[in-house]
Amino acid sequence: MSPKLLKVMERAKKDPKARFNSLAHLIDETALKRAFGRIHRDAAAGVDGVAKEEYEQNVEANIQELHKRLKSGHYRHKPLRRVHIPKGKGKTRPIGICTLEDKLVQSALCEVMGAVYEPIFRPCSFGFRPGRGAHDAIVALNRMVSYEGIEWILEADIQSFFDSLDRKKLLEMLEGRVADGHLRCLIGKCLHVGVLDGGTFSTPKAGTVQGSIISPLLGNVYLHYVLDQWFEEIVKSRLAGPSRLIRYCDDFVIGFATKARCRASHGSSPQENGSLWTRAAPGQDAHPAVRPTTVQRRARCSRYL
């Protein structure tokens, strides 16, 4: 991470309510070169068919030209190439593949956005974060059911989260932390892209396509406000006894001290958190569709993550 990004992260740690006015300039040629180094050599090519090996043959000039377009505002994100991978039970998962240049831009964006948001993300969030992963979530879950007085667990998921994420609300959330309009505009370009699925072209109005580099970070930002923060600021204050949320991307479990508290949570949702959501998206319905799936007593952690 560059010294400038370290300064951004330090400020973000010191002031959780800080707004950052100047961030887009951090996506310079050096940042794009770092992003190029993070791309796997065998990464799938996007709609333009350009692989890393081909781009590397003239990488200095290519990155200079890409940075020039970013700086002038002429950069345009190319359509995603959609592929379908097996998911089990005869189902498939649609994955969007970006062009190599779009991957560079998204990777550099993630580096900047990570410096802004990582310091304020809650400890309950484990998915797609540096130094955290599924095993850490399992350890936390095991500790929760073994030592923290948790007797009942609500397992839940968010239906079609990445496909249904409200882009307008997400951008309004970002505005609360990212005052730099140029950077938000660049994020918007990465969100509002067409999809080429075989011979069919479409322009989805909602969601952030799974498979893109920036989607996990944007998903974490969205759920930080409507789920993690809602639980810590609203739910825990209403409950008697211990409770805890553990989230890995769009899957999560909530532990409760009693069955009654666990069952009562079925009637609660992030939309109740009016004050929190008003700060993110005034006058809008807040919550994604959350489907409770399983309640088990002293369940083994491996069943949930």
C-alpha cells in the first residue's frame, strides 16, 4: 500500500465519521501497475478477448493510456461477459467476467475504498476482508456457542443479494463517507454496465455482478449499514442477555441466549432501523429480503459456515 493510502487509512481509523474529499487522484499509474501485478496470469479474458500476456507486451503504454482516460473522464467500462458455472442440484451461478483494463480499474478502486472502509467495518464481518476468512468465522462461531452464553442460533441468508442490490441506495451510502464525486462516478461506471450472455445483451438495473473484483467490497459496504450496524445499534439494545452476529458476505448467523429471543427476531428486520437507514437513503425501504432458514440449539459451527 502506498504512503498516501496509508494516510487515508490512518485518518479513517481516527475519525469513523470522516468524509474524504480527494481520493480519485490516488488511482494513478503506480496504482494501476500494482493492480496489474495482482491479476492472475491465467485470468479469463473479457468481451475484448485481451489476456494478461497480450496486455503485458506493451504494459507501460497501455497503463499510461488507461490513466489518461481515467483522468480526463473518458474511461468507459466495457460490457461483462457472462458465463454460468455449476452450482449443484442442477443449478448454475452466473459469473461476470470483466476485460483486463476494467479489472485493473476495479482493483485500484478496491485498494482506495478498502483504505476508507476497512477501519470502520464491524468485527462481525469476515467475508472478503484482508486477514479474515471463513476459518476465522468458524472460530468465532465456535467461541460464541461454547463460551458466550449463546443457546440458540438463527441461520439466515439474503436472497439473490448481489443480483438485487439497490444501486441508488448503495451510492447514497457511499456519499456519506466518500465526498469525492469523481470517485463515486467511477464506481457508478463499474456498476451500470451491460452484460453479454452468449448472443444476448442486457443492461441490468439492479445488482452488482458476481465475479467482478469490486462486488465483494461493495456488498460489504451495503451490509455494513443495513445489517451489521443495525444489529449492533438497534437489536442488541432490545435484547436481554447475550447476542451476536457473525456474517460472511451475504450469509450470516445470529446467536441468542434464549429460544424466545431467537423466535422474536423473526419479526424484526433492518427496515425498523429508521434513523440508520435515513442517513443512508432517505425515505426508502431499507432492507434486503432476509429468509430465516434454520434455528438449532447448540449447533455445531460447521453446519453454518
